[in-house]
Amino acid sequence: MSSANRSRGLAVAALAVAALLAGCASQSAAEKAAEAEAARVAAELAARTPPPISLNQSVAEAASIYVSFTRDMAAMEGGFQNAEAIQAAIRQGTAYDPVQLSRGLVAYASIVALQSPEFVQGVRQYAVDRTTREQLAANIAADPRWASHLPGADAAAGMIITTLRGDIDALSRAANLIENDAYAIQARYDVRRPWGVAPVANREARLAEAKARSTQAMLPSAEDAARLLRAAHSGTGLTVSSTRLREPPYPPVVEQALALAALAALGEAGDAARGRTDALQNETVSQTCLTESKLNLFQCLAASRPSYEDMFCLGRHIVRDLATCTRGAAQPAALIMVTAPEVSAVQPPQITVAPLEQPAPPVRTPVTTAPTPTPAQPPVHSPARPAPSATERLNTGPG
């Protein structure tokens, strides 16, 4: 091949390589532009998408404490077979801390609120814009009443109140069975349960043990906590429902539970917001009631003598007081409706005053005989009321 032909071939090859490189360079630029456009679209989409529902593990664990303890207390139905069975129930029932149980009540109610699609969707419309979301979360943390006026709060409040009323009814039923069993043993000697009227063994030791168990921290249920956390994030998993709407103002537990649930729906109740979620679980009404109930329980155990009176202490100051304290802090107060007085259309009777007549002068008649004295009536003595029994003396409620 001549040098001219060789030079011409090299030139053609060089042009081909140059064209290829130019094509690669233009393709790389197109890919970069496409990637940039995809990133821009993704950023806009992210800006219009609120963060996911977020609730930290601590809230679920607190809720599990209330759920598991309430379930165990509602399962007590009386019919104890021996004195040791009563003492075992008392040991189980005294092992609660009023503060932990109260915090668990609020935490559980907040997860119930997250089962309301009306409330979750109503709150999440404010979570799209970051500035709006953060400002609303700050307002709720500063004043929980903000959440009571968010869209869907009436539906979530109705669900909380209905669900907790179910717990209250179950606890009240168990308390009735236990107390009635104690009254039955007191009223008549039961040959099948002679231990019921026998003195409690080691009274001082069992009272000291009850006080010691009351100071121990309650441990969460891992199974219940996991189930509750899943339900909080998914909005399903708890068999709760209610079609009744409740308008504010709400009871303390409901008010603070709505605030906690609203933060979760905004995506502002995760691990980084634990300070806020911990503060919203503090509720003084139920805490005070449960604390007073525990003091009444200690007084009841100190005064009881036979086993049936310990049974009464269990029913009244553990099971029933848990229902009473939940009702006082989480249920709306009863309303007394007074209607306006009805005015009759009938004309009232007219009163006519007759003219005053001059009275005739009195006739004085001399007294000739002394009046006959009336014999004195014998005094009537009421029978003395028998002294109240120990159980009657213990029949007091919390506070």
C-alpha cells in the first residue's frame, strides 16, 4: 500500500474515533440531564409528601403496661378456693405503680386514637409543609388542647371513650363478683370454705409485702408493646370501633391522648421527640386517684382480720378503684338537663278579699273546776343499732 493510501486510511479511522467519542460525550450529557430532572421531580414529590406516622417505642411500652395489668385484673372473678389464692391475687394486684399505670392509660388511649382514619387524615393534611408541621407540633406540645380542635378529633375522642368504657365495664363486673363473694361468706358460714372466716395468717408480713411490691417498677409486655406499635403505625390491629362523635372539651386522658396521637400523625413523635411524648403522658387526675386508692388499700389490709375481708379489699381497692379512676379521668361527666318551667294557659283563680267585720265582744265565763291532768305517756325506747362489722367499716371508696 502506498504512503498516500496509508495516510488516507489513518485519517478515516481518526474521524471515526472522533465521531464515536463525540457520540459518547453527547450521550453522557443527556444522561446527566435526565438524572438531574429525575432528582428535581423527586425533590418536588418529597416536598409534597408528609413524613410517615411515627411513634417511639417508649409510648408503646407504656401502653402495654396498662393493657396487660387491666386485662389481668378484669380476669379476676372471685370464687377463690383457699386463702392462699386470695393472697396470690393480692400480690398480683398490689404490684402496680400509680404513675406508670396512669401514663400507660394515656399512651394506650393515644394508640386507640390513631385507629381513627378521620383523625389521622385530618391531621396529616397539616404535615405536608414542613414549616406548618413543625409549628403545629410545637403548639400541641405547649398546649395539648390544640389537638382537640383538629379535624377528626371528635371521631377519635368517641373511639377512646367507647374503648375505655369497655375496660371500665369489665373491671366493674369483676369487682362485683369478688365483693359479692366476700359478702356471701360474711353473711353465712360456708362449710365448703371454712378458710373464709379464719383469721389471715401473717397479717403484718403480707401488709409489708404489699407495700414493698408497690414500689417496684412495672415491666412492659414485649408482645403487647410490639402489637400496639404496629397498630399505631398502620392504623389497624386493635379491635376498636365507634360511630359516636364527641365534641370538646374532653376529659384529661382524652385531651392528652389526642395531643400525643396528633404528634404521631404529623410524624413528630419518633425517637427524637421522646421529650415531648414523655411529657404528654403525665396526667394528674388519674395519678392522684390511683395513689389515694393504694393508700386506702393499705388501710383496708391493715384493718382486715378474716380472709373474706382481704377478699373485699381486693375487689374494692384494687379492681374497682382501677375502674373508678379510669372513669373519672377518661369519661365525660354526667350531664343533668333542667328543662324550662311550663306556664299553664289556664287563668289562675282570683282571690277576693271580703270586707272586715267587727268581731263581737268576748263572753267571759268563770272557771268553776280545775282541768283534769293528762296522764304522762311512757317513754318509747328505740332498739340500739348493732355495731357495724369490719367489712362495713372498710366500705369506703378512693379519697
